[in-house]
Amino acid sequence: MLNVPTLWMVFVVNFSALGLIWAYVTRSYPKFEAARFWMASAFVGAAGASTALTGLFVNSVVPLLFGAAGIIAASCFAAAGIQRFYDRPASWRLMTATAIASLAGVMFFKFGFDQMQLRILCYTIGQGWPLVLSLRLLLSPPEGRASPGARLAGIVILTMIAVFVARTVGNALGGDFSAVARGQNHAVMVLVLLFLSMTLNFGFLLMAMDRLRNEVADLALLDDLTGVANRRHLLQRLSEECARSERSGEPFSLLVIDLDGFKTINDTYGHAAGDACLQHFTLMAQTRLRPGDMLARTGGDEFCVVLPSSSLREGALIARRILEVCRQDAAGCSGNDIPIAISIGAAEWDRGVGQFPDRLIAHADHALYAAKKNGKNDFAIYDQAPPLSPEPVEPARKFA
């Protein structure tokens, strides 16, 4: 025989432990906002269960009502955490209205018109509706495929809703699943919901681990100073684009960019000013790129831009746009402002490059050298000479 008070005590202890775990996660990762709501859900759920447990010992309905309010609030906090995890605003107004209406219904069907079946129905709506609101985010997240933790949480919520429905239908058919009855039906329901609630929090923990792991992976592919892709990310992207072009025959282009006179800026104004120039250039260049283009810092004052599905002519147009925005910015400098000048080399993938991105980088570097040689603050394109040309042809062509 299952003992109802003992099960509620287990509920309190387990949810207090979960609250401490989420408190540790919140303290360790203060920017992970969802953890705060899941911590609140665990502690409020433990407080609600503790209050309900008091009602069982003193044989009073009032603590049970406060306990029901705590359990409903715990569901609201859990749902809000899911919504904040996916950077969605929490539906506080709707959830608060649902909770108030649910508790009002519970009180009315206890003190105004004593009807256990309708009381359980109101309580079930308060418990289940906040979770239903967030279910779509778990099973069909906006960024695409759901993570294993999100799928687990979604499946658990669906199971919990099925249990809520079964409890409501069982009461309607003459059973008594209320805490007041203290029967085995209620004990089994508490045991099942205890297991599901703990499994739901485990799903939340998996979601948190997956999110934090992805953030660490992103940091490994980003430049610390400018926030754009780093050399490792660039080489990965170039390998992907080369393989794609090798299969389809569709070319893409690469720009190699170098800030002119950057060593002089560092020597004259200091490295802090040099860092500011790099950040400022990054912002200017990004305003002239298209969705899907990738800007990367390869080291020092050198940058690359990957232009997928772009011919050499299109690459030259993008290079001209980046060059013009830098020239306009330099023309507007005054006082202590530091003008930024750049040189750009552009190259296009061809069958000779194949799946070797270093060859494409070498071609763009050759064009960059030509731009530097022709006076800097300009761009040039890599123009491979025909194999049977009677006279030597300069492989890089300068554009004013």
C-alpha cells in the first residue's frame, strides 16, 4: 500500500534538491535566464507540496488550496523557463489569468458548490495549460531540429497532460483522485506525477547542457576581438564550399583584405587604438555584405570574406562596396579620428582549386599583393592567364 503523506514528503525533498541544482546552474551561468525560472519552479513546487502535506496532517482543506496554488505556480514558472530558453517572451498575462481562474474555480466548487469532479477539472486546467502553451517550442523549435533534451521534455509534458486527462475522466466516472480522499488512486497519481516531474527537469538539464555546449563550440569558432569568424571557422567554411563547388561546378569567390599601414597605427596611437580600428572596420564591412556571406579575421589586420554562389565579377562588386565605405569613412575623419585604408584581393574557385582551399587563398593573396603593389587602398582580382598565351600576362588585374 502506498502512503500518501510519505509520497508528498518525497516530492518535497526531491524538488528541493532540484531547486538547489538549478540554483547552482544559475550562479555558475548568470546569463542563462531559463535556469532562474526552472529554479523558481522547483522551489515553488516544493513549497506547494509542503503546504499540501501540512493540510494532510492537520486534516484541513485550506493548506491543500495553498498547496494547489503552489503547484500551479510551479507549472507557470516551468513554462516561462521554456519560453525564455527559446528567447520568447513569457506569456505571464495568459498564465496568470489561467492560474487565477483555476484557483477561483477550485474554491468555488469547494466552498460555494461542493463538487469534487469540477474542482479537479479546474485544478487540472491550471496545472496543464501553461505547459501546453510551451509544448510547440519543445517539439518544433524555431531554429529547426529539436534537441534530445527538448524532445524528452516534450514527451514528458504530453504524458503529464494524458495523466491529467485520465485523472479528470476518472473523477467524472466516479473515482476519487483528490488529496482529501487519501486513497490509493491519489497515491498512484502522485507517484506517477513525481516521476514525470523529475524526468521533465532532467530534460531541462539536457537542454541546458546542449545550449552551453553549443555556446562553447561557437566561441571556438569566433574571433575574441571582433566577434566574427576566426581562421578555423574560415577553413571549415572554405572546405565546405570547395566540396560543394566540386560537386555542382558552381563557383564561389573569396576576398582577402588587409588594413594598410596598420603597424603604423599601432606604433603611433597604441594597440588599443589598433584594436578599435579592427572593430570599426568589421562593423563597416558587415554593412556591405549579403546574407550568407561570411567575414572572418585570419590574424592581425587580415580578413577574408567568403562569397558563396558568386562569380568573380560579383566578388569584385562586393570588394568595391567594402572599399567605398572605408573611403567614405576615412574622408569624414577629423581631429583624433584614425582613417582606415584597405587593400583587397579577389579570387574565384575553379576546377584547378578543387577541394583545396589553400590554393584559393593563395590566388586571392596574389591579387592582394598586386593591389598593394599598385598603390594600396584599392582592390585587384586574380585573373589566371590562358595556358597558350604568346606573351606573359600579369595574373592579377588592378581595378580603380
